[in-house]
Amino acid sequence: MILKKLYIPIAIKTKRPIMAVFIVKVGLKHYKLIVKDLNLKNNTTESLAQNYANTLEKIVKEYPHQWYNFYDFFKQQGVNYDDSR
């Protein structure tokens, strides 16, 4: 995960905050901006990565139809969901 390998260590070394930003649709022409500070008291790469995963999970559960994954997780596990038969 590039977040864990690159961005988090840089943020920890430079003592910069890591923010998660989400934009969700809440109406016909209305959107909600959600900004979460991922920093904890004892920042480690693992704790920040887990905090990001927990935050993402919460947002996806709250807005399940507004999330799309661009990375093919299933292909990595040997499962192919190709509908072009």
C-alpha cells in the first residue's frame, strides 16, 4: 500500500498532518465534504495506516453506493469476475 510505504513515513518525519478527504453526494445537487484528521498521539506507520482504513470503512458503510474501487483486488487473489463471456 503506497500510503503506508511512502506518504505516512514522510508525514511522520516532517511532523505534518495527514488528512483524509471525502466528497459524498447527499442530494440532487448537494455534496458533503468530510475531512478527517488521521493523526494520533503516538503516530506510527501502522497506527496511521489503520486509522485511515478505519476511517475509510466508516465512510463506505455510511455511503455504500458512492464508493468505487479502481484497483482489482479480486484478480490479485486469483478470482476473475470478467463478464465478457
